[in-house]
Amino acid sequence: ETGVTQTPRHLVMGMTNKKSLKCEQHLGHNAMYWYKQSAKKPLELMFVYNFKEQTENNSVPSRFSPECPNSSHLFLHLHTLQPEDSALYLCASSQEGLAGSKARETQYFGPGTRLLVL
Amino acid sequence: AQSVTQPDIHITVSEGASLELRCNYSYGATPYLFWYVQSPGQGLQLLLKYFSGDTLVQGIKGFEAEFKRSQSSFNLRKPSVHWSDAAEYFCAVGMDTGRRALTFGSGTRLQVQP
């Protein structure tokens, strides 16, 4: 499945580093998402973008800064992270308008970036 | 607030055996219900979804799920499991509030024995 790609696949960073995660979708969708998947915890929605505008922010700390320059690309800028931020970060996309309701849209996921904060 | 419970953290079945993964939700109205599968090193892939109508829905890879309103359940089933079905399975719930956010369960890890 190459519809949604994420780079890098693995990232190790110190707490004082600044890094960015990249997501690209090749499906022509207009909504993009960042999720955090921690061990033994449910998937947590972080941000949603629709047509490049942020529409949902799930009370995410400011050390996570999303950027959506266009409908195909989504970034997550990371700075001064904590060890508890270590997780798998998943990007997803969906297409508005086909399902009749935003909550009905099928989300297509990328493989994720495995992040370790030391 | 809505919630999703997957009571079984880990299930092991023999190849060829039948499978049922449980999912219970808490929500006042009829939710939109999804099952996703995550293979090791991969993102989540949609198996099937239920919005309304026939309460038995068919999905990909031979999976099906049945919506039971009286039990607030949406259990996933497969009559004969293949070794390639070993993965983690997530139930998710959405509701018609104008938001896209889904609430995911904690997942059930399926192991398949030869």
C-alpha cells in the first residue's frame, strides 16, 4: 500500500532536538490526520486538516506543531519532546464529500514513524 | 462521551479455526462502526464498516461483523483463520457531530498457531 507514505520510518532524538515528520498522500484526498499510537493505549487523534486548514486539535502540547502546506502534504514539527512522547506516529487521509458525513469517511493510514525520545 | 471497549487484549487461535473478536461501544445513538487491522510495521487498514441497514456487514479478507444494538456490540468474525491474519485489530466508533474524530478501542492482538 503506497497511498500514504511517511518519512522517516524510524527516528531517535534527544529532548533538545528539533525534528520533523513528513506525510504525503497520493490519493487525491483533502483531509489529513496525525495520530499517536502508544503501547497499550488506544489510538489518539492529534490533529485534523481539511483543505489545508486545521479543523481539529485534540489538546496537543505545543511542542508538537503541525503544518499542512497543501492537501497532499502534512508535517509534524517536533521540539523539546519528552520521553513519554515516544510512540508510533501515524498519518491518515480521507476524502470529504463521498460519505455524506465526516465521521463516515474511510481513513487511509500510512505505515507510521516510530519515534524514540531519549 | 463515546467509548469503545475491546475486552480481549490478546487471542490465540489455530489456523483453520473460527474467530470472533469482541467490540462494545458506549454511545446514545447509533454510531458509525469500523474495524481496522494493523499488521506488524504497517499502518491501519479498513476491514469493514457499518453505518445503517443490514446489521451483518461483509468486509475484505473474508471478515464479517454483526451490529447488535441491544448489546451495543459490533463483533468481528471469520469462519476460518489463516496464518496471515495474525495482526492487531482495532474497533472504532464515529458519530455525526461534524467532526472526523474516531474513538478507537485498545486493540486485540491475534496470534495464529499452525
